[in-house]
Amino acid sequence: MKTIPYEEMFSQFHRVLTATGFDGDDTDTLARVFADNSRDGVPSHGLNRFPGFIRDVQSGRVDLAARAAPVAALGAMEQWDGHRGPGVLNGMASMGRAIELARQYTVGAVALRNTSHWMRAGAYGMLAADAGCIGICWTNTSRLMPPYGGLDKRLGNNPLVMAIPRPDGDHVLLDMAMTQFSGGRMGIHARTGEPFPVPGGYDRDGQLTTDAGAIERALPIGHWKGSGLALCLDLVAALLSGGQTTTQISRQDNEAGVSQVYLAFDLSRLGEAESIAASVQDTLTELASGEALPGEQVTWPGQRSAGKGRAALRDGVPVEWEFWGEVLAL
Amino acid sequence: MKTIPYEEMFSQFHRVLTATGFDGDDTDTLARVFADNSRDGVPSHGLNRFPGFIRDVQSGRVDLAARAAPVAALGAMEQWDGHRGPGVLNGMASMGRAIELARQYTVGAVALRNTSHWMRAGAYGMLAADAGCIGICWTNTSRLMPPYGGLDKRLGNNPLVMAIPRPDGDHVLLDMAMTQFSGGRMGIHARTGEPFPVPGGYDRDGQLTTDAGAIERALPIGHWKGSGLALCLDLVAALLSGGQTTTQISRQDNEAGVSQVYLAFDLSRLGEAESIAASVQDTLTELASGEALPGEQVTWPGQRSAGKGRAALRDGVPVEWEFWGEVLAL
């Protein structure tokens, strides 16, 4: 796969965003988050999604001028309204405010309603971890998967993030949708025909299959467990933010006005930095100390993407030329 | 299966607890939680576990006289130490305090270290939901499952709870361990030979199997996803509480001194009760409106256990006679 220097990707995104009407820090933030997402191995929410984001702004589906703003200050938690502005900017502002609240109250929460797609969920966990905080956040989505025991899509895949800071910046970063495979990965495997390592859903005969192209219904992780977790994440996000549930989102023409929760915990108020880092390292070392299956490697969440990020900064960011050409032409 | 009236089960538990040395409200709370757990269809953490709990208290493994107490008040969050007292009492006190903090700060958090087994995780979510709060809590455990790609147990199954209140008390209640099946259910299926509906782990040849008796390694829900979630829940519980990680717990002779997180969100500060209830009901109605698979029924988390609870109050609590006889003899 061809590669592009990170700085060149950032610059091209910056140029297009400026031409689209963004300015100042917003342009920097958007260009950086989209470039970081590709750098870390999530091009589905980086380069590949960038032209679609620009189209959404140009069409007004995402409101260029709207920004998330507080609606209610309720102690250690605040409700914010995203006004259907850019989801990345809304998300960064919301986790940023949750971190500020955590500095004051140890735990800080922002519940954001009425926002648009935040691209890579992990970006907001990284923001918290870079600030020395544990970050937990999730979003609801439109209907993407059937509940356990059902045929019809009723649940979002509602990605959930947990981030735990490490001093070297290689944070523990869990970023998982409630379907066994993300929509992006489903699409890639359906195109290439490469089988999944484990079943990703049900085929038309109701059998679990590793053939992405044959999947009619996405599989919730752990069957009834991921199904139940998706439902709860949806309800909590909607109730805390006063925003839309997956059911309500899905009554619209397209996925807009989603609900999100951002939690930060300030570790600097909870113990010595060295002792905290030692406890995390002890766990990660023990995790890696067990015997691995043949051909496998035991990793912690975020380890592979951190490695990809380092490689991309050194060797360039891998790009699918089709999408890169689309950006150059914008 | 034979049944016992709920009040009789409560009374017998109360008698044995009093004879063991508990008094006052503690006796009521313990008897009620153990009886409720059996009533709601979780006898593995109710009647069946009660004799073992009494033995743990008599042997001093659980400290009869110790109670959880605050260590640090940090705004909307507090650190508590469980002093290896009874996990049920420590858990009820911790979620109780998280609810109080949520009344003041909208979100309240208690991180509890050094506690003992809390029996049914869902009990603490129910406490929050009965108080009109969203409750989220989890615990770490000793090593019970291998990480994705590994052969050796390195992760706890770290049960996670999310509870969302409903006005009629039939709360949405997710209570899930990170293994596909709980230890209790593994044991039951291994004894009866009844196959699991989905694979529960790997056999000695490394193949996924529905035969509980053949399982050598428990399966994390969603493979790498449940594996990663278990790791993160463990680290967050240990770091927030200043307590032990799964790795540290497993260096002891037995599972003691676990770490837990209790979060409460006071919905009464976040909107009109009727509007909140309507939003939840809308989602549950839509969930049930989809087509079900042949022989299946789509339910929301907690629906089945609520039904079992009602039936048990009406018809008696189902008991395995062996365990009931053991209690009568105590």
C-alpha cells in the first residue's frame, strides 16, 4: 500500500477544511483527528471518511457553524447540546470539559445530545489519557444490529471506549463496537472475500458465518450480552443527555442527532503517578507472560494501534490511493 | 424443583446470620440480598452460596466485624476501604454512598478496595435503580479466563452492571461477566451435561465447544473485545480504588481483597420523570416489536429475572434441596 507523510496528510486535510469554511483551532483539530485516525490504523474513520465529512458539511447535514454548548451545569456533570455541528469538534469539547470537571470533582461527566458522527471513538479516550485521566465514553447510533433472539435491527452498535493513561503515551485504549466487527471491517472483508477469524454474523439461513459477504445480520459480541450492553449504553446516553435514543434516531431519514457520554477520572487526585504506572505495567507484563496460542500474540487494547501509529510517523501513513486522490481533488 | 416461601427463606437466613454473630440492620440486609438473589433466579449467589459465606465468616476469611469505610473524600468521588468485611454489606454501603453523592453532584462515584465477594452483582444496580438513579458498577476478580490469543488465565471475568430505573420497579438490569457463561452456569451444565446454546469456551484441542464439561478455557464475550474490556475494568477498578488488580489478587492463596467501582447518576436532576419513563418504554416497546427467531423471544436485560422474582413471591422460591437442608442444619 502507498504511504503519505503524516504532515502532508495533515496539510491537505487542513487546506480542504479551510476551503470548506473552517478556521482557527477548529481546522487544526479536525485535520489532526482525521490524520491521527488514519495514522493509527483506522482509515475508515480517517482518510476514507474525510471526503464524506466534507460532503456532509457542504450539504448542511453537518452544520459548519454549530458547536456544542452547555445546556445545564449540574455539579460534576453537565448536559451539552451539539446542535448537529461537527461531531469531532463536539466530542473534543465535551471530553475536554469532562476533564476540567474531573480536575475539580475527581470524576467529571458531560452528556452530549444532538451531535453528529464522532469518527474514531478512541480519539476522545486518548484526549483524556493524554491529560492523565481515565477516560470512558460511548455513543449511540442508528439501528445496526438485531437483538439476541430477533431478526430485525433494533439496536445501535454503540461503540464504547475505555482509556487508561501510561506515562510513555502508549495508553491502554479499548475502542469497541457492540457488533463483533465494525461496519468498516465488514465492508473491507466483503470486498476482499477474506474470511473473518471468528463468526461475524448470521447468513440468510440463520447460521453463523465468517463470510462477511454472506452476513445478513450482524452478531452482537457475546450474543445476549452485547445485545443487552448495547441497549443499556443507548438508554444511558439518551437519558443523561436528554437526547435521542437509537429508536428515535432511526425514525429520521439518516443518522443524525446522536447521544453521547463522556466520563473522566483525574488520576492525579488518586495516588502517586509512579505507583499508578507501576500497577498498570505489572498487569500488562503479566498479561504478556502467559503462553500464546500458535501464531498468536497476546496484546493489550491499544497496543497494535500504537505500533501502527509509530510506524506511520516513521514510514508514512498507508493510504488507499482512491481516497487520497479524492482529497487532492477537493 | 421444590419451593420455599420467600419469607421462610429470609427467616432462616436471618436466624443463621444472627447465630453467626451479625446483628441489627446488617442481618436484615444480608438475609434480604441472599434471599432476593435466589428469588430472582440467581441461586448460585443466593441460597447455594449462603453456607459457603457462613463458613468464610466462621473461618475469618471474611471479617465479621469489618465494614467498608471512607478513606478519601474527593468531591463527587470517594475512595473506600472494605477491610475484607462482608462484600454484600460493603457493596450496599458503597452504592448507597454513590447515590448520596449523585444527589449532590448528579454523578456520584465510590471506588472500593479490599472487599470480599459481593455475590450477585445486579443487587447494587437494583439499589441505585430503586432510588431513581442509573447505576453502573463492576468488580474485578481473580484470574478466571485467558486473554484472546493466550492459553493461560490472566484476566478476571469482572462482572459489569448497568441498571436503568423504571417506575414499576421492573428495572432494566444488565448483569454480565466477561466470560460467555458464569462460573455457576458452567458448573450446572457440566453436571447435567446439557449443552450450551452457544460455545462457552475451548476444549483441550483448542476448538470452541458447547460442552461445558469439555471446556478447558473460558471464552471471553466477543473474543478480543471481552478480553480487552475485562482488562480495562480491572485496571480502572484498581486505580480508582487504590486497590488490588486481578494480577495482585491472584498472587494470594484465594480470592480476597477485590476492587470495585460504583457509579450513580441521579435522573431526578436530569429531566421530568414521565418523559424519562416514556423514553425508556418507547425503546423497550420497539425492541419487542421486531420479528423473533423461531422459538425465541426478544427480551430486555432484567426482564426474565423480574419475571422469576414475581413468580417466586407468588409460588415460592425454587430451591435445590441439598442446599436448603444445609441451611436448616446450620
